[in-house]
Amino acid sequence: MSALTISGLNKSFGGLHVTRGVDLDVQPGERRLIIGPNGAGKTTLFNLITGELTPDTGSVSLFGQDITKTPSRDRPHLGMARTYQIITLFGKDTIIHNVRLALLGLSPMRWNPWTNLRRDDRFTEAGHKALARVGLSHIADRPLSQTSYGERRRVEIAMALAQEPKVLLLDEPFAGLSIDERRDVHKCLMAIPRDVTIVMIEHNMDVALEFAERITLLHFGEVIVEGNRAEVVNDPRTREVYLGH
Amino acid sequence: MIEIFSATNKLRFIALAIALVALISLPFWVSGIYYINVGSQILFFAVFALGLNILVGYAGLVSLGHAGLFGISAYATAYMLQQGFGHTTAVAVALVIGLASMALFAVLSLRSSGIGFIMITLALGQILWGLAYRWISVTDGDNGIPVRGRPAPFGYSLTDPVNFYYASLIIFIVAVAMVFIFVRSPFGAALMGTRDQPRRMNALGYHVWMIRFYACLFSGLLTAVSGILFVYYTNFISPQTLALTSSAEVLLMVISGGPGTLLGPIVGATLVVVIKTVVSGFIERWNFLLGAIFVAIVILVPEGIVPGSIRLWRLIVRKRAAAPPAPAATTERTP
């Protein structure tokens, strides 16, 4: 059974047809890369998969379960997590509190109005564990405002990992990072076990190509090429729309 | 690190103990009934401001219709008493009506946040004011509804100003404790998350609308309780209480004291009530003075009196600490 299946997905904003009949089939444990020029509809595709946007037609399935009509807030509970291209964190809080919120989102405890969250060791411990996976547990108590951009990227990933997703959607995890920071993030991603399926949008080809097994090329909302690394890189259409500049 | 933490905790505990002793002993050291009554007013307006602060400070939803909710509970109490029901029934009905109105407010206004939320709550508050003013068969319009007598729970007649003060104090302490616990709780953290990053909270699996709805109900509960205390205090309710200026006044209490802090609304309520009641006895143009104070707050401590004072205090302490040696170490801390 596929981890993530998308069939016939369409989305228009007024007269702008952003997603045109996209089909996607991602196997469990796969590392899938989605590439395409600016405006190809990559982030829109992510928003359709996570349910932040509703598709006009088509369907999204997670491990065989049709989730097209499932509200986006319920999808993390089914094992889907995402990161954002534009870092979306809780800037007034500490790193550990950010991860704690990610953990709390899947716990029935989130409705509890009388216990002390900071004193709840379960969340603190699990939070440290998630931060250790991205190498940040030593600065867990640091306010987010005192962290670097690269550290924030890793907090984003730690929050997604903390939810122990089955399918992880990464929206440009390397965007805006220095070479050193890129290496750190790359290491975090390589360490994610194979029971997590990863779909990643990325512009940074050298790091991304190394990471992904299968690549999907989007152009004007359509899937142009799909295949393994060599197939896609050597395809003349890829060179035309993407690499040929 | 741990030692400093427990030291501040100890300081906090001492401050809390002093505040409690001061509040409990207030009737013994203030001269006259008048000031005890001012104390009661500060207490129930503080409960009102604490309730609004749940939305303004912790949910990031600014309501300009809370005087309507405050007033509808007061009206419900007065109306039930006028119809010959007992105090228990009147208070229970007032709480239910206050909460039900808040739920209706929430369902209608939570369709948006930001300015949309402000405008919808403003409109709903004005509708309640209009009802109080025009639904004469129930509210007697501009004449208002008088209330005869106060309840006597456990044999303590609240007609006595000192007893009323203590009743207000107990309710105030319960309200403060509730908010204190709420803010540290997982649900409180979730609510503040929806304030800062609603989209992210949704993507993390939270039901943002429902979290805000429950926060509204909590706010509505404190508002209704303070409205009931108010009507028993003044023994009278008229449309004036529901007017937009009342909504703005309680919002100013929250904003001037410091939204999103526990002490802020209490300090703000104290400031407004003291100027309105005590200072207005000496200065005819007390509105002018209140306005001037708000302007000063906006200029000096725009984040509110409580967080602003803490910031200024830290600034002074750091300057003092940095003055004797070379000031090189201070550069790191600036954000």
C-alpha cells in the first residue's frame, strides 16, 4: 500500500489554474523530492496535501485512507506532519516550549486547563528527545529570539519529528542556510529512520539530489517528469525548464 | 540558575503574602465606609478586567462588547429579583444568561479575528445596549431597574459594606487563582499558541476555533460574575453600564495594566477606579487626568504598567551593575 497517493488533483485561484491534474504515488519509506521553478505550484501542492487548501477536484489518500475531506487539523493525528518554507515558530517562547506545543497538539492533554505544563516531565523529556535528533537539546531552554536562522530550521524539523509522523512533508528545509548549516540539517534528515516517508520540496539541487530516490518535476502546476535521480536529471525536459539556465 | 529561580520565587511568595495581608486587613486601616466601597469596586472591576484579559491578552482577540455581557448578567439578576425570585435563582439565571450570551457572541464573532472580531463584538455590544435602552417592558428603559437588598450567604448579610468587601475579595482571589492556573496549563499554552501562530497550531493538530470558543466562555464566566457583583454593589442597573464607553473603559484597564499578564488587569482596574471615584472628588476634570495618564503610559510603558515597570526596573538594575566595571559586557544582552 502506498504511503501517500494523490490522484487527479486540481486547484484554481480564480482564473489561475495552479495545480493541474497532479498524480503522485509515494511508497512507504520513500524519499521523494519535488522540484520545479518558482511558481510551479509546489507549496500549493503541499497545502493541498495537508488540507490547508481544499482541492477543486481529485483526492488525497494516506495509507489507503481517503483524507480529502478530513480537516487539516485532524491530519497530524493520522500521521502527517509538515514544516514551512517561511519559518513559522513561536518566537516569544523557548525552543523546548515550541517542541512541547508540537507534542501537546497530538495529546488529549491539550484540553486540560488545570495542570502545569512546564512541570509535566513527559512533555519535557519527549521534547528533549526530539531536539536531540536535530542536535539542539543542549540549548533547549534558550529563547527562540536568541537562536540563529539555521537553529530555527532545525527546531521546525524537531517539531515535525516530535509528532512521530508516518509521512513528513518538508517545504524547502535548506532555504536560506549557510553551507555549514545546510550540512547540519542534511545530517538530521539522513538520520530519520525509514519508517518515516519523506516528501521534500527543495531548490538546492546538490543537497537534495543526494537525499532523494525519486524526483517529481512540476512545471506550471503539472507533473512534467517523474523518475529516479538519473532519469530526471538526464531528461531533456528537466534541462529545459529547470537546469538549463 | 536553580538558586536564582527559587530566590525570585521566595520574593514572589513574600510579595503575595504582603498583598494578601493588606487586602484582608484593608477594612481595619482605611478610614470610613467610602474607601471600603472603593476597595470593593476595584475588586470586582479587576475580576471583569481579568475576564477580558483572557481574550485580549492570552487569545489575542480584542473585544469591544464586553460591557454588554457584563450588563446583561447584571440586568438578568435585577430582573429576576424584581420578578420576586430569590437571590440564588437570580444569580444562577444571570450566570446562565451571561454565558449563553457569550457563547452567541463567540459563535458570531469568531468567524474572524483581528479588526473583524473587534467590529463584530462592538456591534453585538451595541445591540445589547439598544435592547436595554428600548425593550422598556423588561428593562424600564432609561429608568433602569433598582435592586432591593443584597443576599446573605451563610448568614453574613452583604448589606454591610465590610461583608460585601470580603465577599468580593473571596471571589477576586478565586478568579486570580483560576487565571493563574489556567495560564500555566496545557490549554493555556495552546490558547497562547493560537494567539501567536494560529496557522501553525492548526497544522500541529489543534482545533483553533474550539480553543478560542472555550477561552471566550471562560472570559464570559468572569465577566458575568463581575456583572452580578456590580449590580449588587450599586443596587441599580441602567443602560449606561452597557454603553460603548464602559467597554472601552475595561479594555483600557487591561491595556494600561499590561495585557497578557496576571497583575496587569488588576493594576489597570485599580488605576481607573481610583481616578474615577477618589480623584474625581478632588479634581473636577478627572477625565482629563485619566486621559493624560493613558498618554503617559503609551509614551513611557507602551506594553502596560506591569511589564513596563519590570522592564524599566531591569534597566536601572543593569545600569547600576554595569556602572562600576567597564560596560563591555552589556552589549551581548541587547536583542
